[in-house]
Amino acid sequence: MCLLAFAWRVHPGFPLVLVGNRDEFHDRPAEPVHWWPEPEGILAGRDLRAGGSWLGLSREGRFAVVTNYREPGVVTSGRRSRGELVVDFLSSSATTQECMDELAENQDEYGGFNLVIGDGNQLHYLTNRGEGRRSLEPGIYGLSNRRLDTPWPKVVAARSGLRRMIHEDRIDQNTLFDLLSDRTPAPDDELPHTGVPLEWERALSAAFIDGPEYGTRASTVVRIDAESGVEFDERRFGPNAEFAGESRFSL
């Protein structure tokens, strides 16, 4: 997943409101969000190549999401899949703090990553690229494939849009999905310089990436209310943004 915006303890009725787009090559096999038979109690999509996930919840109220850290030219073969970070936390019986300690100790086993995990009472951020770990205070955050709140244009736009929707109390499913559907690339003078060709920088700067080989595979909206009720909505897309299905879960 390459774009996230989330509000933590900002809306009085929903302690966590999250929107996100997962961008990936269309030929990489994956399963839609579903309840996993093994490990039990995980609601998430599943990467069928490495077996992990990008975003998920557990019946025990845990939440986790991971993004890659964009590092063109850095070889990560032979390391553990970053999708394991989500699965390991959601299936663990250790406390959130204990999980953070273990992850921080073993972070060099993975390629560059950003990880956000929580248990309903606290939310933590961990990266193995420079910033380390921290507990997140109430606020509105944005994340793509650099560190938390790096001001890439689509991160700034997503945070601003979510802030506006929270302020206006417009956090219904369709309004939040609209925030994720913007296909407008950033102007060239605002593009980040991450080591990929200019055409790629342009394409990757849009919130929603529409392409024949690489693009937005899933848009996700998660809302957790003050009573720990969860609404998890996912819309999926194929090459050239062809609609491929939708799933909704309430728990």
C-alpha cells in the first residue's frame, strides 16, 4: 500500500479513521480482504507470493498496516517479507509494547519499511530507515513510501482532505473513498526526487494510480468507533483501473 491518511483520536465518535491505497504490479497474485483460516482471527487481504499482508485487523482489536520504503537500486532479496510484520503482530499474544521491542530488535531482517500498529488504546509507528520508533499522539497523519508525514504532494493532499472531512463530520464510506480516487499527478516542480525516472515520479504522485501493469490494486476505508466496533471496506481494481469487486465487513 502506497498511500495512507489516518486520524487518531480526533473524531469524537471514531478514534481511528483510516483511508489507504495499495499500489502494486497487477500480475502479483493476492486475495481480497477475508477472515483467514490460519492464523485464525485475522481480517486482511493476503499476498499470495510471500504470504503476508499490507493491512489488517484482528478479533482482539489489533490493527496493523505496512508500506515499503522507496529505495531504487537497493537489493532486498534474502530478507524476510515485510508483509510478515502485519501478520506477526495481528497473531501475537504479546503486548503491543513487547511487539514493538521485538520488531525494533529484528528490523534489519527486512527491507525498508514503515509500520503502524495499535491495539485500540495506543498507536505506534516504526521504521527501519532513520526515524526509529515512536508512540503517536492524537492527530492526523499521512504516509506513503518515505517516513511518516514526509510532505510528498499526495500525502499532503490526503492529510488535508481527511482533516477537512473530520472537521465537517463527513466520514461516510463514499466520501472517504472519493478522497482516494484522485488521479491528478502533482506538478513537476512539486515532485519528490526518489531516484526513479521522471515519468514514474509523475505517475506515482497521484493518489490513485491508473496503469496497465502497475497501479492501485485496492482502496481501503477503516473506521473504528468509540465502542470498538469496526467497519472495514475494500474496493479492488485491475489493470487500467477496471473495477474488480468490493468487500464490506462490520464487527
